Amino acid sequence: MNGEDTNEGARSPDAVLEGDGVTPGIVRVGDTVRRPVRPFSATVRAYLAHLHRAGFTGAPVPLGIDERGREVLSFVPGDVPREPLPARATGEEVLVALARLIRRLHDAAQGWEPPPDAVWGGLPGADTVDLPPVDRPAELVGHRDYCPGNVVFRHGRPVALIDFDLARPTTRLYDVVNALYWWVPLLDPRDRPPALVRADAPRRVAVFAEAYGLTDAQRADLVPLAARVIHRFHAGARAAARADPVFRRMWERGVRDRMPRAEAWIAAQGPAIAERLSGRPPL
């Protein structure tokens, strides 16, 4: 769950891009971003190159490796909201724009075959625990981490995605649920940003679903999948906290309380969300 601050005010020749501390060493150099190379970097670059060949412009362009051994990506101008989400980033028009952006990403990714030696990123500690499965067989490679720090806004609307470190083969619906978790959000009201404490979660899910164009089958599967995803988030966050000091700080600063509340909330509110989805409410 990494983020890069793409604030358009960062104009120094070699500016450190602030994020959540998960990936240190990310800097902006002119109109490029330089990042440390990780085991999955080549796979992600191949994916990003495919997206641009397929006409998707809402992601960084991979530009190779620099003389210091860092991967080079195009800088994506815009503003990245910080958590808690500010009120201006919580309107239904934002949900609609984000849903359509993700749909364009999925349509561009459909049919891409990862290289035979593909390596995928993941949270620290994930290989030390038996995380519950959530997905059906993969349909495409998706972003899988739509936290606010990874969504770039311009003129008040989401227009691009950054930080594809957790990209991997997945389903369209998993990616949608991941976005809903952050942007509805699928959280107990105590853990939402102030502007969304009283939000109508079933309506917000339905607005996103309509804008994305979910099928009837996807709508029927959404709530059960959301419950499994949130449970996996909980288990994965606990494992990451044991393995990495950055994630340990996140855990201690609230994740350990937020995740069990989110599991209880989706169990209680899931039926209302499912009912709203089945009715296809107008936007």
C-alpha cells in the first residue's frame, strides 16, 4: 500500500516524493520518477508498457533504467489525496470517475499474457502465513491497491493510477472490491473520514457498480467476495506487522482495531448492499 505524492508543486530537479514510507528512495527528477529496482520491477514495467500500447494513458510510462540502476517512469502530474480523504474527494462524481478509470484499465489489460518469468509483489510476511484465498481463476492483471495515495486527481476527478507494486493476476471483481474498500469505504463509521461517517454505503457501492458496468453475476458475487477480501486484508496486515517495522507502526496506529471492525461491519451491512445492487438504482 504505497503512495507517491505527485503534487504539481514539487518542481525541484531531484525532489523526494513523499509517501507512506513503505518504499523509500523514490525521487522525482524533472519529468521522471526514479525508484529502486525490486524483484517484481521488470514484470510491472512489462505490464505498464502493454497498458500504454493498448491505449490506456492513466498510468506511468516505463522509461528503462538510469545510470544509478534505478527504474525510470514518467511523472504523472496531478494531486494525490491524503488519508483521511478530504471532503472534495468523497463525492459520487469521484466514484463514477474512478470506476470508469478502473474499467478502462481492465479493458486495456484484458488478454495480456505476463512473461513466463513474471515475479509479483506482495506485502511483507505474506509467505509466512496461510492467507485465505479470495479470487476465482484470474481474468487479467489488475492494480489491486486503490488506496487514496495511489490515485491521481486533476480538476477534482481521478485520472490516473500510480504505484503498481501489488499488481498481479486477479479478477475484475476483486479489483472493484479493493477500490470500494477504500472509496466507499467498506469500513465501520468510526474508521471513516469525517466527510463519510454518515455516508449511504449501499448507494455508493451501487453508484460505482453502475459506472463500472458490473454484470448481474458480478453484482451477486460482490458482497460475499468483499467479506472474504476484508478478512484477508486483516490476516495480511497482521502478518505484515510481524515482518516489517513500517507496517508494524500502521498496525499499532489503528489497523489492528479497524480491521476487525470492518469484518463485523460488512457482515452486518452486506445484506443491505446486496439488496441495493440487485435493484440497479439509477445514478
